[in-house]
Amino acid sequence: MYTEIEKEAAALAEELCTEAKLKKGNIVVVGCSTSEVCGSRIGTASVPEAADALYRGLKSVFAPRGIYIAAQCCEHLNRAIVTERAAVPFADPVNVVPQPKAGGSFATAAYREAEDPCVVETIRADAGLDIGLTLIGMHLKAVAVPLRLKQKTVGEALVVAARVRPKFIGGERAKYNDELL
């Protein structure tokens, strides 16, 4: 089961990289309910082994590209973010170590596996994966664009994805850079 979850997570990350046109230095916020992945209701059955498999799968795709994972904690930690300190060099860190029942299994895995873990209250990510309908929108940059990925689930959990784009300014006479769309 966990091998399949790892493969699904890697495939999802590959598709997101392509569809969102991610580049080195980008940040992807990931909200994940391992309860949902394993067929239970969100917040009821944390599964650390599923979180480990998900994290390995995502990292196997994002890390070689220089893309940072920002793991969203659960509501018990006010949806704080676990990421690498290098991703948020000017942020004010908070002092908490996520646990499966206070932060969530995925955030716990991210903290444990990070080279230099940093927990922050907020982040403005370039793209996002919401695995299990955990509500990641608060951690995306101002203009989020939904992505309809071919892969719609990981395990039993529904997946919603998004990318961001810069705001359009200038009105009808303005010319826009198609590379930023």
C-alpha cells in the first residue's frame, strides 16, 4: 500500500511541475490528510507510514529540481508551515515541533526529514497540492489558479492543485508577459 502511495505522490509532483511550470527556488505548499489517504475521515486516523511514503514520493521529484516543499500543519497548529530554512531566509520562525496528533503526520515527516527544518506561521507559495481537502489557499500567493490534473487522488484522498500568477495591472491598454501566465 505505501509503495503505491509513494508512486502516486511522485506522479502527482511530476504533473504539477509540468502544469505549473515550476522552477528552481519555487515553493509548493502541501496540505495532506493521511486519514483521508487511507480511507478515513480527515483528522481521525493519522498514519505516519503513509506520510513518510507521500513525503518520499514528493521529495524524489521536487528536490532534484531545487523546489521546496512547504508542509502545512493541521488546524491544531493553526496550519503553520514546515519547510527548509533556505526556503524562507527572512521569515520569523515559530517554536513548535509537529507531532502526528498536533501538526499532522505529513508535517511531522517533513520536519523530521528536512536538512534544516523551519516552522513559520505563513508562507506565500508558488503552487500547491491539497491531498485530502485540507484547505491550502491561505498559503498561496495572491492570485491562485486552479489546475485540473489528470491524477485526482492519492490513495483514497481527493487531490486539488493550484499554481499562482502575478496580478494583472494596467487595464485594457496594458500588454502582458505570456511567460508569467
